[in-house]
Amino acid sequence: MVAAAPEQRVREVVEPAVAPAGLVLEDVHVRREGGSSVVEVVLDLVEDAEGELDLDRVADATGLVSDALDAADVVPGAYTLEVSSRGVSRPLTERRHFVRAVGRSVTVRTTDGRTVAGRLSDVERGAAEGDALVVVPVTPGLKGRRPKVGDPVRVPLADVRDARVEVDLSGLGSPDDDAQDDTHDAGQEG
């Protein structure tokens, strides 16, 4: 019998080790570097998990992954283990990715070439027609004007070609900063 490829074998060992912690194995890469192996494990939270995958949870998961790999002796010899989260810049490809991104700004390209950008407000669970995203288009206001909020757009999940979370820096800083800027600008006019 032929042994499973190292990445597949690592996946088989790691998935059940992280599942009780409410984590999902997103990706695995095993590569040679110098005289040893590097095992990269990318994790995510389950769809209905509260909070974020913070450094404490990643550290706890690293211990679980390390113990499981050592017990199964999957990677021969010395290896370096790198455990990380998906990161904000990774594409949204699974339903759970979209559920965890509700409330964030997204750009969604559909299979018919349309682009929908705005705030992801919901991921509807559908029966016969399938799941769908609800995106509220937001067009930035010009020269300090409020952004224009459009009517919600429903995009069937099956029609999504690719999607990403957009980094949203609006709202950073305190409201006092905005008031100071307005006062400072008003003082320079005239």
C-alpha cells in the first residue's frame, strides 16, 4: 500500500485535533527548507463561532496541532510548525467565510461579470434556490459628504466567482478628531 502524500496525511491528523476547539483546518502546506521540513497550517473558526481567531487561540491551536503531529509521527525528522489564521486579505470562498464577514465591506464579482461592492449585511440560507449574500452598496461621499447607501442587492452564493473583504478605514479615530478637523478647517477659511 502506498502511503498518503504528506499534506494529505497532515490534514487527516490535524482536522480531528482542532475540531473540538471550534476550529476548521483551512489549508496545509509541507515543504523542505534546508535539512528539515516546514509544516504550514492555516486555521479558521467554525461558521457560528463568536469573536475572532486571535493570537491566544492560535497559540492554543499550535499546541493541539503539534501534539497530534508528534503522536502520529506524520512528518519524519525535524520540522518547523507554522500555524496561522486565514488573514483578512484571503479570498472568501466558503459559506462560513461570508458568514464571518457579515458587517464588513466586500467586493463580490459574479459569474456573469458583474461587480457588487458594499457592506455585507446577511448570508441568507435558502432551500431550493440556495444560499445568497445580501450586500448593501455604499458609494463614498465626495468632499466630506455622507456616503450614499443603495438598496440591498441579493447575490446567490452559486453565482459568486470571487469575493474579498475590503479594508475599511472609515470610522477610525474618535468623533472628537472629526470635530477638531472641522474647527481647524473653519478657522483657516476666510
